[in-house]
Amino acid sequence: MNNKQKPYRLYLTEDQMPKQYYNLRADMKELPEPMLNPVTKKEVTVEDLLPIFCKELAKQELDNKTRYIDIPSEIREMYRIYRPSPLIRAYNLEKYLDTPAKIYYKFEGNNTSGSHKLNSAIAQVYYAKQEGIKHLTTETGAGQWGTALSEACSYFNIPLSVYMVKSSYEQKPFRKDIMRTFGADVIPSPSNTTEVGRKILKEHPNTTGSLGCAISEAVEKAVTTPNSKYVLGSVLNQVLLHQSIIGLECETAFKILDEYPDIIIGCAGGGSNLGGLIAPFMRDKIKGTHNPRIIAVEPASCPSLTRGKYTYDYCDTGKMTPIAKMYTLGCDFIPSANHAGGLRYHGMSPIISKLYYDGYMEAVSTIQTDVFKAAILFAQKETIFPAPESSHAIKVAIDEALKCKETGEEKTILFGLTGTGYFDMTAYSSYLDNTMSDYIPTDEELEKSFPNII
Ligand SMILES: *Cc1c(COP(=O)(O)O)cnc(C)c1O
């Protein structure tokens, strides 16, 4: 395609949507360290995982060898409702920045849940249904994962209980009502529906809850309800596998454009959208056929890659899951309350952690006022209202495009626009009202929650 023909929005056809997930572990020269059973400290087996995950997902979690895994047609049927997602050229932003760089973004916010999380929610619910699971539980803080899972559960007709941190439940009533619209039972946590919840309520009757507590309640509910499982929306290898659909679609689109990204940028909370976006490009980098720069962007208030430790830690605040080697701030780390966006997770996907440790990618952190400044510029130039999480990637894409302006290099930049920000108006309001502050934890503060598990 010559430049004149190049569209603003490149939509693949339904036929061009990937039919298989891509498992990057199969091409990594060195694998992430194995997950360990937290009690025996031995390498976990599929059997160890069965109390938490359904069988297919437990297999996917530990499968380091199978390069391509078929996407069942039932999953593809639901993907077709909102995929393939567009790859968009930010012509207006480029013009405004007066940069020779080409800026592309993959937009995952085009579904009701408003984020990429639906890609994995659909897969997880489908496999659970296949295995006769009759009920699912999860926790939600900000609400995107709970919303995505509610949509998937409604589609596949599986009842869902969402434990929502009480403070979010009260502050974000619209999130709660979207989940209820899709039929989920949304319970403010702590609640009197579980043993843990009742205990906490007795000790602290006025508590507004925490993610750790919501997870413990969701897990207890799954373990005590017949045929029920607990599901997680990020960090896990299986979630990165499902999210590979983002990167695979980008790869096809860039082939059609006859281009290849020089710089790939993604925001990093637990690492699932980033892991999915970069998967095929990282494969090329590992094989040596291309050498894109790959950059993870995290908030300065929750800096797991840039200031965390590479060590074994729990994947969840409730300490229920196996332990994994990853960059972590410690599973007891609680980011400052004034940090507005998501991306508050204490650890980082073991796959992303290993690739970063081995020097295949870079990581940077940004303060939130800079992120919102970039978000607003992006909204004005590109007409999409971005999620605060996604805006971390926007900020660094703009920085890189401005560097190209200085050097005159015509680089091709790709970033992941993971979602929309309609439910994050409180954060936007505080930025617009000039009441938003930037909080960067001190070394002493980080030291307090660093893990000492192994
Ligand atoms: C959850 C979320 C993220 C961060 O999660 P990852 O697992 O790191 O991808 C980023 N953007 C949006 C819109 C989200 O909802």
C-alpha cells in the first residue's frame, strides 16, 4: 500500500481474525522460573492447580511447549461481536506533534466492558462451561474485569458472583449496575456471605474493604459452592495466551500495510495486554528477524518493573494462588489512595518479568498528571476518550514521537490503547480541577512490603 491509500482505521475482515492463540513461551530461549506450590515449595503440577482452575486452563497455565492453541469456534463466535479490533493511524496527533514518526494504536475499547479484558473473560468462561462448571466467582476493584466477566458469563449463561471492594461499590455505582445488567450478583466486600467476610466485619464493622479481602471472599465462595471456580483477569500465563489475539491481529494488519513497528509500547498493570500485544513481535525479536524496541509503561506510584524485586511472590493479595517468580513490590503492597488509574497490581506477569530481566524489553514509569495531560491531548486530537491505564502508553508514545522530531527519524510506533475512560470521570475531574497530586513512594516505603517468601 502506498501512503495515499493508507486508511485511518484498518479493520481486518472476520476471516482474517486469528484462529489460534500464540504461546510465546514456546519460543522463549529461557523460560520463566516454574510456579511453586506455596506449601511444599515444589514445582506446581496441573493437579495442584485443579482446585482453583478448570482443567484446560490449568493445562494452558503450565504449557511451555505448544506454540499454537486452537481458539474454539464458540469463543470465536463471541469475538466476532466486537473483533477484529481496529488498528488506527494517529494522523491528527502526528500532525499536531509535527513529528516524522508514524503513530499507530490498537484500540481494544470497542466493547461494553470498555477494555481488552473481555478477550480472556470469554475464553475462561467458555472452558469452565465446557467442563460442567455451574458458577464462577471473582473480585473486582476498579470494575473493568468484573464487567468483562459479567458480559461473558451472561453470553454463556453461567451465574457469576462478583465481590467488589466496598469503597468502589459505593463510589462507582454505575460500574456495579453494568455488572447487574449482565446478570451478575455484585456483593460489596467484606460481606456476611462468607466466613472471612463475617470475621472481618465483626472485627472492623466500618471497614470499606480491600482487594485482598475481596479475593479471599471470592475464593472461599468458589471453594464452598459445588461446581464453582474462581477466575483471575491478568498476570497468569493463560491470560497472556488469550490476549495474544491483540498482537496477532496487529501482525496481520502491519503485513497488509507493508510496515513493521520499530517501537512497541504498552501499559503494564499485571502485564496481560502488553504480553498479548507484543507476543508475535517478541517472537521475531527472539529469533533475530526483527529488532523492535519494546517498552512497558507503569505508574510511578506502583513501579513493579522499575523499582520492584525479581523474586518469588504470591500472584494475589489473598495468598491463595501458587507463587511465581516475577518483579513485585510484595503482595502486601497497597498503592497510594490518590493514584487514580488501574495498574495498581503489586506484581508483574512472570513471562513479562523474565523477558525484562533478560534484556528483551525496557520499562519506564510516569507520574499521573503527565499521563492525564497526554490523555486529554489524545482525546482532543483522536476523538477517543482513553482509559487512564491506556494513557500511560499514550504518554510514552508521544515522548518517543517527539524524540523522532528532534532526530528527524521516521520511526513507526505502535501502542496499545487498551480501553475507554468513561467510568474514570472522578480521576479526570480531579485532573481538570487541578486537585490531582503525584505520589511517588520512597525507598523506605517500598522496603516495608518487599516479599521475603523464599
Ligand atoms: C485492567 C486494565 C489494564 C491493565 O491490565 P494488564 O493486565 O496489565 O493489561 C490496562 N488497561 C485497561 C483499560 C484495563 O482495564
